Amino acid sequence: MRLVVDLTRCQGYGQCAFAAPELFRMPGDEALVYEPNPGDEQREKVLRVAAACPVRAIVLDYRAGETVTRARAAERAAGVERIVIVGASLAGLRAADMLRREGFTGSLTLIGDEPYRPYDRIALSKHVLTGWVPPDHTALPRSETLDAHWRLGQPAVGLDRRDKRVLLANGEAVGFDRLLIATGVRARPWPNADEAALDGVHTVRSRDDAAGLRQRLAAAPGHVLVIGAGFIGSEVASDCRELGLPVTVVDRGPAPLAGALGAVVGRVAGQSQRDAGVDLRCGVAVDALEGDADGRLRRARLSDGTTVDVQVAVAALGARRNVEWLKGSGLAAGHWGVACDAGCRAFDANGLVTDDVFVAGDVARFPHPVYDYQLMAMEHWGNPVDQAEIAAQNMISTEPDRWPHLALPVFWSTQFGTEIKSIGVPTFADELIITQGSTAERRFVAVYGRRGRITAAVTFDHGMWLQFYGRLIEQAAPFPPRWRTVDQPEARQPVPAEVRPEPSAHATVVLTGHQPSERRAVLVHSG
């Protein structure tokens, strides 16, 4: 019987490489390439790697219990004959795989605006830009065996909820009994269209983006400018230094990664960049990009009055959620994403839960009980994987069998020789404390807290402790921690986390009618 274990995002704290080093063909602790059809001996090694990775190793096919599960799910799915997934993405593929594994045998259609089957976007900034992996070798497994209808290169442009149809750009309509919205996000472009069109200005989100930027970096440009020091920008800068390219990073904030981890930990990351030879400029913005008479990028003008001569600029300015096609659908969809409950069921504009439209992945905004039921959107790799499974389960289940999405957010990044890993939501905290290791050595655990309880943990080259702190978050353990740990620093005093408040997602709503039967909410879209 065939076994497939997806180790592409294995966050196994180093034990994974120790358990089966021949599976690892990339630098760092994460496996990107694996053997899809292992022999018995190799299979044991693969399973040993998965067992050593408690945070993220995903078994995509199972040997045992499959028949029972399929029979039970087939009964639950009665009356659901057509499922459409908009978004041929990681979340879309994961949901489709889960549906088939749980016994759904009806029509399954995946719609995608790109011409490619689902691929691993995380690999683009981590491995493709340095040449470790060709862009066309990032395809995710299982898409060939789904028995699905693929509508690739055909963007969805509208949703007719009354007649249950997804409208495509080519004029066709695809009917559904259940719909999963997994359209994700796209890169936020450089705001000046003329400057963004200069030869040498790039973003990194799609496979084509990465292929174009990889070709440009391989040509050894004289100087690279990275605009934005979030995770994508920092990883691109790390790739440039690995390739021996001079790079300047410009960010409006006080430190790299400050928007995700707070300025305290961000300053540690900033020192890593400077030690690696990055020209890091924080508290500075790019006012303009300038080109020559042939439309080639030549320099950037900064807000502090200086200029930087560059041949390549990477706009790493965050993301925009792909929701424009839902305008007029009556769903609670806007620049914040698509609001849903913990079971991935979409809200309509009135705040009512729908029973036939579900949401998963980067585009979803969902409540998490651990974080005061605030609606959150997560763009980390683990969230679409977990959320897609929840959505798939609930699409073919009755109320008693539905699952809530309660997984703690987990993410990781490899940059400048350091493995940065996190569990929980650091931006929810107001204080942090270093519980293990040393920030000076850039090998430590930072524990985040809010109102007397632990809410997150971030590790630099200390990922073996991540599962331990995850359990503490789940148990609402007190902050600051009151126990002794290995490698504990002498001074253990909480400090302000210097987290930038996340901007609130505001919707403009017009209320109509007076009687309960006629009272409705209508979203007003700007632009």
C-alpha cells in the first residue's frame, strides 16, 4: 500500500534531520523534497521523521482505518453531490484531499486563476530564489489522484448565492451544493504604477514572480533594494546575502519583523541582518523609484534625503486578500478577508452563518477562543492546512459531527543562518520575557504574555521547546512563567513587547428596514 507523508513544512526542531538525514536535500532543519513511494525500509524512516516532528508533519495517505472512515463519511454526505473550491491553493488542495479521504464521492471542482496546479508558495522565498529548487519543482503532492475537475487559468469573477453558482471570467458558471472559498492573498504592489512597471521592480508571491526574480538575481545585479522587512522581505535579503549580492533593506518600522514579533525581538533579527552585511535602514521609507530612458530601474530616493543606486527592487509590502470577486454576493467580505465562524462557515453581511459557503486559508477571518474570540486572519503555512481540513469535514457533516478550528497558529522562517519559529499570536501580547538562552547569542526563547497568561512563544534556534510552550498556551499558564528551565538566564524580568497594534478591520454598513423581517445590513464598498 502506498504511503505519502508530506514533510515539506516539517518543523521538527532538528530531530527530523537526525532521524533520516538522507531525506533532507536542503539547508536547515526543514525538508522540502521527499520520496513519494518509499520501500518498506524507507517508509519506516519517513514515519520516524514524522513522529519526531510534533508540530508539522502531515500524513497525506493512510493505510489503516480508511474503509470505515469512508463508509461513515459517505452517509454524512448524503444530499451533497457537488462541491466547488475556488482557489487552487494549498488550502484548496488540502480540503479536496480531505473530502476524498473522508468518503465524498460526488463532483469536485477546483477553480484557480493561475495555470498551475497547487504549489508550495513558502518555498519561493526560502529555496527558489537561491536556486536550490526550480520554480516548477514546487508542486504539492496528491493533485493527480483526486478525481477532480480542474478549471485552471479561469478566475472566478462573481458568486450567485441564490442559484448557487460561481461565475467565471470566460462567462461560464459552475453550480455547487457546497462552496469553499480559498482564494488566499496576492502581493501588495508598489503603489506608483509607473514606477512598479520599471524593469527590475519585483514582488514575490506567485511561481512566476519567483522565476522572474530568480533569473534577475542569478545575473548578479550590482545592488538589490528590499522594501519592507517583514518575513518575505527578510528572507529575500537573506537569499541575496547567500548569493553574495549587496542588499539594502528599508522599512518604516523600528526593526525587522517588528510587525509580527514586536520591536524587542525584531531588533535581535536586525542585528543578524547587519552582521550578515545587510545595509539595514529602519524608520525610513522609499519616496520614489527612478529609472533611465530605457525604463530600467536605476535608483531609489529615500525619505531621509538619501539615494541608493540599485538595479533590482523587491516590494515586500504585505498582501491583499482576494475578495473582489465576492462583491455583491451578500457575504461579509472586504479588505479584511471573509468573516467566518470557528467551523469555517462564512458570515453573510447581516452576521448570519451560512450553511453552504465555507472559508479557509489566508482569506479567512475567524474567531479563536484563546485570543478573546477576536476575528483573526493568519497567513502562515500551517493555518490553511489545518483550516482546510476543518472546512472539508464540516461541509459533509451534520451539526453533531462538525469540528471547530482551534489549532494554535505556528510559523517558521529561515534567515541569515537562524531558524525562527513561533507558536501562538505574539501580536496579542503586551509583555515578553526571555526564558531560555541569550539574545546576544541569538539563540533563545521569548515567551509573550497578556493579562497574566502566556499567549505566544518565539524561538531563535531553540525550536525543540516550541511544543512545550504550545501546551502552556493551551492551558492558560500564568505569565510571567514561575518555573525553572534549562539554559535559564540570570535576569528574568518581563519587558514591554513593543508590539504595534494591529489595525482594526472596519466595514461601512448601511442598515435598512424597520421590522425584524425586513431589517438588513448592506456593505458599502469603497473604490
